[in-house]
Amino acid sequence: MSILAIETSTQQLGVALSDEGRTLASYELLAEYPHAVELPGAVTRVLQAAHLRLDEVEAIVVDVGPGSFTGLRIGLAFVKALAFPTKRAVVGVSSLDVLAANLPFVPLPVCPLLDAKQRNVYGAVYRLQEGRPTRQTDYLLGPVEEVLRSVQGPTLFLGDGCALYRDRVLAQCPQAQFAAPELWLPRAATLARLGSERLLSGARDDPSRLAPLYLYPADCQVRSPDRPTSVLR
């Protein structure tokens, strides 16, 4: 199955194409340009590199967050515009799941920390089982010390929150280890891999119901209580 993955949850834009578990092409850009400006061209680049036409793409995977609310809305709007006219299969995957999957063969628990602004982080704790991340906690939002209450024993941390709060992580978790900085942002190829696994299991998301996984209170978000994001189920 040919899959287009759209990653816009952080300041790094990512697009990847995969087929039968192989990454055919990927493009990532960490820049000040708005994702809305760069995303169409990025999709064109990976299609050309993979020698595929857009109408040959069978499914789309999109990062639903948590992360940059503006970035997530751009990615989701773009995916819906592609999916609705063609009725392509679509699945959403959490940015924290994607980050944890950047480290598929780590024996330690893994805790991604993403900057949530307002001196908060998004986080969760995972175990890696057969190369797949299995979430051990809810998706969390709060000051780093509050999120770290879910961490027990030696744990490997990654995510852009590590750059901001490394000292505070070490103060509360002295046995903490940190992944290399190049693994601190979600990768489009990893998103494609997780999305492919969901698609092969038969999972599909209704594009009309996909919304950003935004953990701030309801009065700060677009997603209403009666329109849940599917990855929370």
C-alpha cells in the first residue's frame, strides 16, 4: 500500500512516501517558514522523488498532535482536502507515539517531552515491545515536574522539551538518559510506519471527525467534547 505521511505537529515540517513498509522518499525542513507555505511543495518533491503521481497514493497518515495547534490545523486541513474528493483511507497518529517510535529497540521506558508553551510540556511514558511503542500512561500536559510524576526508574527522554528542561528532568529523575538531539522531533518516515501498521490492521479514521489532539482545556481548543480525536479511543 502506498502511503503519504504528513507531519506538521512541531516546527519541523515532514512529508514521506512509503510502500509495503519501505520509505520511498522523505523531506523534512526545520525553518521559520509557515507550514502552509512549504507543505504543497514538499508533497510535490517526495512524489517526484518516488516517481509516483498523487492519484496513485492509496492512503494518508497525519500527525494529530499534541503539538503546535496552528501546525496541526494546517496539516489536517491539507489532508482533508486530499482525502474527501478521492475517498482515500486516512489515519491519525499522535506525535508522542511517533517520537517514542523513533527509538524502536530501547530496553528502557521512553518518555517524549514536547514543548507545550506556557511553561508546560506534553508527555507520556512508553515501553517498546517488538519495536512498537506501547503507551503506559495517558497523554499528559503540565509543568515538567508534574508530567515526571509518571516516570519511575531509569528512563530515556527525547523531544524538544529536553532542551528546555533538561536540568529539571535530572533534578527529579537522576537516572534519566537523553536520546541524541536529531531524534527529538517527530520524523515523517516514522509516522508513515506507525500509520501503515494501523492501516494494515484495518483501522480507518473519518476525515470529518479528525481534529487536533490538543490537551489544553476545552475553551482553548477547536475540538469539542462530542468530536473526539480517534487516537484517544
